[in-house]
Amino acid sequence: TLCFVAFANMRGSLWEFLAITAILGVFGVMTSSLVFGRVIVDRFDKARGLALSIMMSASPLAGAIVAPFIGKVIAESGWRSGYYALAAISAVGGVLALSLIGRADFGKAKERPPLRISKAEFLTIARNPVFPMMMIGMLLVNVPQTFASAQLKLVALDKGVSDSSATWLVSLYPLGSIAGRFLCGI
């Protein structure tokens, strides 16, 4: 939320933009699916894979829904207003997520003995032929998404697509990501 407010108040320096982006990259991870995955793993035993797929799809789905709204805000009021709208959505979403998590059942997680993995066990996992394939697969899935989601509208506009159509393309892209995640999960 604070990074979106900072983006809205930028004064034009590339270094200012890069600094805010770096801070968002470092602290944004603390609000990612990596953190929320722990809640899913602690609370789901039977349909854990499906629960994780649904959780991983929430962010792209929200992006697909919010992109047209933000596009309209930017078209009517400018990009600074778009960042303020993102800040408001982020704040409301954060409070909602924290309220849905609650504090119940975390006592159970503390009762479990801590998971300890020895160096030999780690090396066994790392030497398994499936492990590098999974790592390469995650890289291939996530790297293009990072670049495409950040630049898709600019590329579409450069190719002559109208502003509203480019916004809808940005909205459709995460839906493809959701479909891909579920297909890979299956």
C-alpha cells in the first residue's frame, strides 16, 4: 500500500522509481502466496493441492478483475489516481486477508515438532532428477509472467491496439495464468 502511494507521488526521477520498485520487490514478498501458503498447509489435509491452486489463483484473478477498473481510473483521472486506487485496494485487501486468516488453529501448528532436514536429506532431494525439472518449470512459468504482466499494455498500445482493448488484454492474461496453474496441477 505504501509503495503504491509512493509511486503516485513520484517526481520523475528514474532512481526514485527504481528505489520504490526495489522496496516493493523486497517487502512485497511478505504479502505473496509464499506467506499465505503456510496458512493453507496448516489448515488443509485432504484437498491441500486444490486449496493451494485456489490460493495461487486469487492474485491473478484479482488482477484480471481490477485491471479494467484501474484502466478506467487512469483514463479519467491520470496515472497518479490509478496508483492511489491500487493503494486503496491493497489496503482493503490486506485487512480482509488478515481478518480471514484469524488466529484460530495456530496453536496446533506450534504443537508439531519443528521440521528439520539434514544436509544429507537436502542433497538427496537436490539430486533427485525431478527436482531440477521442477525448478526449471517454475522458472519458465514465472519469468515470462513477470515481464509480460509489466509490459503487455505498452506492447499492445505500440502495435496499434486501442487503450481500452489493451486494458482488457492485461485483464485476460492472468486468466491464462490461472488456467495454466490448474492444468499443471492436474
